Amino acid sequence: MDKRVIITNLPTYVYGMGVDVNVERLYWMEYTGDLQFARYNGSDIRTIVSTKTSNRDIEVNEDFILYTSYNQVMKINKSLGQTPTVVHTDSQAINGILLYKQDGKSCDEK
């Protein structure tokens, strides 16, 4: 498989990246900036939300994105113009996140 650059000139470090194969999009989280996405070919780059905090990781599912923002885990819909929701706050920085889906249950079910 050939390697190729699809996005260049990002303004800061990228700490998290996710893929949504259903809509053929790449999502990434900049360390001190934006949660963004683009098509697989690098076109149509858009910002979902500007965070202005220390971001570390993201996880993407069919409907939403979870991301870490310093000491919080945030949830946001993939649609542009949405407001993120805090789903967890810790006393120290959160460096990673893993979204686990049990067979037969959606991520919103308890």
C-alpha cells in the first residue's frame, strides 16, 4: 500500500485521529486548537469545535465523537455548530479515551 500525505500545514500537533468509514471522513484533534474533519482525499476540511485547551485523544462512532480536553471527557455530535457536553471530569489530565460498544447495545444504553 502506498503512503501519501492528504493534509498539510496543520497549525499545531495532532494528538488524536479517528476514521468514520461510513461517511469516508478523517477526524483529528489538535493539541491546542480544533476538532476537525476532512474527506479521505484531504478535501472539505471543516472545524467541528474550537476547544482552546489541551486535547489528547478522540474516539468516533456512527453518531458522535468523544474527546479528551485536559481533565474532561467531552461528547459532541458530528454535525457542525454543536455544543459539546461534559461526560466526565477528573482531577488530573486525561491522556486517552477508548469507546467500547457491547454487541447488541448502542453506546447510549446503560
